[in-house]
Amino acid sequence: MREISPLQRERQAYKPKLAGVLANGINNIKLTFGEKTEAVADKEEIKALFPHVYGEPIAKFSNQGSDLSTSTINVGVILSGGQAPGGHNVIAGLYDALKSANPNNKLYGFLGGPSGIIDGKYTELTDEIMNNYRNTGGFDIIGSGRTKLETEEQFKKSLEVCKNLNIGAIVIIGGDDSNTNACLLAEWMKANNTGISVIGCPKTIDGDLKNDQIEISFGFDTATKTYAELIGNIQRDANSAKKYWHFIKLMGRSASHVCLEAALQTQPNITLIGEEVEAKKQSLDEIVSYMADIIARRAEMGKNFGIALIPEGLIEFIPEMKIMIASLNDLLAGLEKDANYQNASQDEKYQIITSKLDEKSAKLFNSLPSQIKAQLLMDRDPHGNVQVSKIETEKLLIEMIKVKLADMKKQGKFNGKFSDQAHFFGYEGRCAAPSNFDADYCYSLGYNAFALIQSGLTGYLSSIKNTTKPASQWVAGGVPLTMMMNMERRHGEMKPVIKKALVELDGPVFKALESHREKWAMNDCYIFPGAIQYFGPASVCDVTTITLQLEQENKPAMV
Ligand code: FBP
């Protein structure tokens, strides 16, 4: 018998709330279609690359009848990319829908991410396995991975595996890159008349897989609440000891939603938002000056402590860095098979790189501490992304601020003390036990994915809307994946990918931060949110993120 904590035992008994329209059971759902759709940008290129799944209409479920297929089906499920709280509940929702439709249906979990379907590594999910993972964090039920699905050979191997297991549909649970995989696979499966459909589910703690049709990606709610708890605890420590400046880097590779939400929940002294840095074309030096100024002004008030939140992806938003990183990406893609470069020492590598960069980027690269240089040259992930979680931006800023403050001291502009602590919160939140919101939302996403499959759809993303309302009012349907795609440069080539949603600087969420941050900089308005609550009043346990409330209802929420 597995040993589990008392909380996990209680949580296993939790029955996630289903979106209203799905709550009458899988055999009481009818599909309706909206207008045909277009890609968000680069329409012609996307249409040409996805001729069989492009432009399908938005799908919506109602209870006005029932027209879903009742035939027996085996489904394969893949967890893809970084972990996000609630993934197990997506699988639980899919499993329960599939079994309630027909107990002979089977669900196969492919092991270790997309590579599982290529290599034929799988397990059949059973009641016993599933029950051990309900309402738990993590992706360990079947594991995850970041393999990019794109070659003919990979697709053919996947088809072979599916044929052996008599699989009629595949569900890919992932972020923008993983759902790009889903779209490529759906296109290939349809183009080759395999009869296998592919449905995606929107996952990522980063919160950047969202648009008019997808209100939130799962995991964002739990992860941000977990980080907010930790930040609140540190704020209380800082406010007690009054001796450290805490620099806290928060995950979110390409967008600053996590940092923004955590800031609204905790009200720290400094919050950097990458999208703002880019819009204002701020240089690294300007960011350092902005932070040093707040540190000096607080020191004048006798406050030699504070909290600064830094988004993980900051470095790629600083225009000069962005240009340099884009050149590095192309250069490194070209040097992948260059034995001279691969066998060179670290210092020689820096020289080779510097000789190939333009003058400005070379100068910037050389000005960075060698640790950061090495981190910038690390392998890209299989989708071509820089591994920003490994770049210690918080430490880079601390070092640069020390130099700036020393200079300000000489000029009589800083008379305080600066003692630093660096933190990085990322992995701490990605496998937390899902909040009630994520538990319910994920279960509905998975259940809904099966409804999309039995409607005969392919190349769709499972969509649950109206999420700031009680689950009984949630709306269920599907969004064509091609609708979210555009062309972007990856590994030195233009590729079709799902467009990431960045923080909108004229949107209500950023405006809420902007209107408060000067007050939060000087006064200590810290909020201590405490741990996620699973049992208790709905006003505590079921409340959604401030981001979601502001985006969907423009409600002032806590701020
Ligand atoms: P996904 O986009 O796959 O959801 O992952 C996001 C993320 O958590 C980022 O915030 C972070 O930069 C990255 O994963 C870290 O990746 P890894 O788990 O490979 O270290």
C-alpha cells in the first residue's frame, strides 16, 4: 500500500466540480458550431502548412439533445512539457468520461512525454492507478517530456504504435509548443486518412497560453498561489528582521503573467515586468538604475530592506539582450555540429561566439559575468527556447546594483546598507497539489476532451469558459488549434507555432500594478496570502486569480 499524507488521503476523496453542461453525463451532450476561423497571423502560411485541419469552426456543447458517438474507442494520452498542477485531474476527467461512455473503452498513458508514443512506451490506466492520483500535483502518473513531434518518421512510428493498441484518438496535454505538436500530428493523421483524431488541453503555469477562447491555462492558479504564499512568508521575514533585500525570480519563460499575479497577491516593493521593459526599450543599466533608486529612497527612510520580483524571462525582453540572444540562437543552431566549437574550451567558445556576433552584441556579451555567458550558451530546449530557468538574472541584477550603489555612495546619493538574498521560485510551485480551481478546471478539461473526441473532431483544443463563475455556469467546447498559430523563428528557421499571450500593458491587470507600485515601493503594504486552502468557505477555497478576475470581469479584486 502506498504511503500518503493525511491531506492527500482527504483530497483523494474530493469530487471535482464539472462544467455545468458536462455534468449531466457524457451521453447528454450536443455539439453546435460557430463561424469558421482564421489563424491569428500569417494566415496563408498556416493554411498551406495545415490544409486538412485549418480554419475549422469553434465548437460549443449544449444539453439540447445528444449526438456524441457511443462506439467503443481506445484513447492515448500524453503529458507534455513542464509540470503544472492539475495534470492528473485532466487524465482523471478523460478517464471517467471514457469509462462512463463505455466500460470497454481503454485509456493508454504514453510514458515520458511525446517520446512515449514514438517509442511505444505506454501503460493502460486502470481504476487503481487513477484513484491514486486524483487531485494530486505532479505529472508522475505517466511522466512528461519535451520531445518535439515534427518528422515524418516520428509520425509513422506513432501511427504504428496507435494501430497496435487500436487507438482512435490522442490527447496531448501541454503548453504552446506541445499543442503545436498536437496540431502537426492532427494534420498528419488526417492527411493520411488514419482516422485518428488529436485533441489538446491548455497547460502551463506560465499563463501564456490564453486568448479570446481560452481564458486560462491550467496550473497558473495553483502555482501563483504557491509562489504568493512563499513571497508573503519572505515579506514577513523581511519586515521582521529589516536587514535584507530579497530578489525573487519567478518562473514564466516568455511572459511575465506569473510575476504580475504574484505581485498583485503580495504587494512587494519592486516588480519588474518584461513586457514593460521591452515597450519602454529599457537597457540593463536603466533597470539597474530604477531599482537602485528605490533602494536608495527606502534607505533614506531608514528601510534597508525590501522585496523585488523579477520575471524569469526578463533577460529576453531587454531589447539589446533580445537582439543578442536571437543572434546567439541562430549561431548556436549553426554550431551544433561544428566539432571545432563543440570541442573548444569555455574561453575559446566565448571567443568564437564574440567573433561571429555584430559589434554591439559582442560588446554586450563580453560585458557579462562569465557565469551568465555560460548560461546563455547552454543548449536550447527541443523547441529552440533558451533555458531561462538556468540564467541567474536575479544574481546578475544584484551584482550590478552593488556596483551602482557603490558609485552612488561616492556621490553622496546613497547612505544606506545593501545586503542581498537571491531566490528563484519555479519548481517549488509546478507540482503543488492543485487548488480547488485547478482540480475542477482540469477535470472538466479532460472530460470535455473526450466529448470532443466522440464528436469526431480533430486539431481542437479543449476549452472551458466563464471560469470566474461557479462551475455549474462554465461553458464547454473546443477551439481549432490553427486559429492560435503564427510563424516564428526557431532553431534558425521560421516555424508554425501557437502564439504566446504576453502581458498587455493597456489591460486591467498591468494597470492595477502600475497604479499601486509607487505606493508599494515606499510604504510596506505587504500582503501575506498564506497557504492554499482546500477545505473551508468557498470565498477562501474557490477564489480564482486576480488576473482572471480582472481580465474576465474587470473587478477590482484585492487591489
Ligand atoms: P511549459 O511551457 O512547458 O509549461 O513550461 C514552462 C516552464 O515551467 C517555464 O516557466 C520554465 O522556464 C521552464 O518550464 C523550465 O523547464 P524545465 O522543466 O525543462 O527546466
